[in-house]
Amino acid sequence: MVKSFKLSGKKDIKLIVHGQGVFIFNSKLACSFSILNWEKNGLIVFFNEGCIKVSTIDNKYTYVDDNNNKGIINTKGAYYWFSLDSQNQILMAGIGEARIDNVIYKYEFNFKTEEERKTNKLFLESLISIKADDIIHSIRLLRDPISAGLPLKVARIDHLTMNDIASQRYMPLENLSLVSQKLYNSIGGKKFILDDSDFPNFSKAIEYSIATEGCWCNTKLKEKAADFNPTKPNVLETYLRITMGKNNGESPGQMLVMEIWPKGGHFSPIHSHANSEAIIRVLHGSINVSLFPYLSGDKVEPFLNANFNKDDVTWISPTLNQVHQLKNISENTSCITIQCYAYDLEDVTHYDYFDYIGEDGTTLQFEPDSDMDFILFKQKMKEEWINRPRNCFMRCFGF
């Protein structure tokens, strides 16, 4: 996973590796910053309204992307990034999460001779620091430039073929941070399954409880209809949170949470994850995930939408896949996922909330509490399953 440093508003920043990196920042107005070498020569980058301009400091030569028509935008929550890639000799810029999907400016150097290419590469490799305008709030510096897309599904390297790696269908687990690898290993075992020998009908019991008036899941979902929008209750904007263990201070809420998404379009609000890391595994059914470039009360379109089926695993890092919305679009089957959260090793603030967008467009805080402990929940499902009226259930649900 990409090495990065939080900047907390710094104006003079040293690149982690000379000639490369991604500068992530926020500004409400048109702004500029310089990327300099020892001789104070280099590039000056302008983020204007409607365009991005990159020029050399010494001769004012401008690198133009003819397709660029965006720059600073008047949208709540928007932030920006610039990628310097001396090895591939590419400049890129974007809005929101620093990734290929969110690029709004791209300039790829072309040369008539090999000598020109080498000279330009040496120039880019000489760049060592960033000097930012006063109106810029520096957020983070990434060591590596943006160079390729990012797979959303995770798998261990010994499960992947060369074709899987070359086509970027999967993110090798070993490429994630040590924290994310720990989270994956907490829930990735072969015996970490829903329908186990202790209760082989666990998933059926949950489906029964959701569908049956008076059962625990059905009742709890109705109770939660106003959780995210008290003035506009919506039973579809509900899911169940079944927790394992206590909040030990290394994650927003409990580290391990089983989430239950009933069929028929139950969904979460658009929300962020407190800059934590996370691993999400589908235990039953399938879940649809929409990713957003940033959290905003203004209307922002997702840049990516993907389905994850049983045993698929996806990931969240402090800088990537942070803002999403989950929805069960199946009309036939509930989805059950296991979420595993933790702050990264450099995080020193315990922010015990997920921020989300309310019905009126304001950013609100959701404290990720527990609907029930896993052991108690499993016992409750066993009791309801054992005591169900057999004939009625078989007729209504086909079991």
C-alpha cells in the first residue's frame, strides 16, 4: 500500500521520493503551488475555476491538456490532488480520492529524440519539494504517483494467477498495509462462515426473522427506520449491526461487525469511514457498492459501482474507497457481510463516528453502535427458528 504522510496544513513540503508523489490539498478559491528543485526551478501548478494550468518556472512553457475543463469547483467537501510521475513522465490532477477514476487533467510528455526524453526525466527527477499558497490547506502527501487503476476485490497472492495480476482483477492481500492484512486475517479463514456445524440454518433463520412479523429482526428494522433521518423515516434505509467484542479504542466502534442487509433495496446513506482501514467480506447473498470521490451535501455522482458476491472481499484505506453507499439490490435474498475496522498505525485521534449525508444535504455523525452482540443474536435466531410454525413457514418461504 502507498506510503503517505499527513501534512496538517504545511506550506513547505519535502517529497518522500525525488521526482514523484501525489500532493493532496483543499482550497475554496483558485490557487497555485510550486514543485521545486535545489535551484528553485521547476513547475508551477495553477488550479483555476474551469481549468488546470501547469508551467515551467524558468521559461513559462505551459503543458496543456486539451480535454481539461475542470479545476476548482464550488462543491461542498471537494478536495484536490496533483500527481508527479518522473518515471513514466506523466502529470495528472484530479478531484476527490487520488486515483485514475477521478482524473481531470493529464499531460503525457512526448519527445522527438531519446536525448530529449532523458533530459526531461532528469529535470522531473530533480524536483524535491512543494511550496503552497497560503489559501491552500495541505492534507496528505503520497510517496507514489498515480499510475494505474485499483482493483476492489482482495485475495491472497497464492490464490491468484498471473492473468489475475496482469489484468488487475484483484488486489493482492500482501499489497495492502499491515493493518489491513491483520483485518483480513481476522475474517478470512475457511472456517469463518455463517452456516457452520453449530447452526447450519443460521442464514435461513435470519431470513425468517426479517420476514416474520414479531420476530427480532423484523421488529428491530422497523425501530431503526428513523435512525438516519428522524423527520423522514424510511425502513429501506436500515440494516442491522451485530457486533463481536468490545470497542477497544483501535477502530470507530467495535472492530468486528456483522451487517445484515434485507432484500428489496435496503441501503445505507452515503457515508465515510473516519479515515480508518477496513476489510469487508460477503458471507451471504450479494451487496452493491457505489464509491464517491468525497463526502458532500451537494449532489455528487459515484465514480464507480460494483457488485460483491458471497466470499468476495473488498478493502478501505485512509485515502481510498472511504466514501461509499451500500445497497442490497436483490429481490430474493438478504445480504450478510462482515466488516472489520481499525485505524492505521499513524492515527492518533479516536474519531468514533461515521460521517454521512442526511436527507437535507447536511453532513451528520453516526455513532456505529451495536444492535446486539453476536453470541446473543445467534442464540436468538436459534430460538426463533426452533419455535417457528413449521407449516406456515414452509408454505410462505419454501423451506
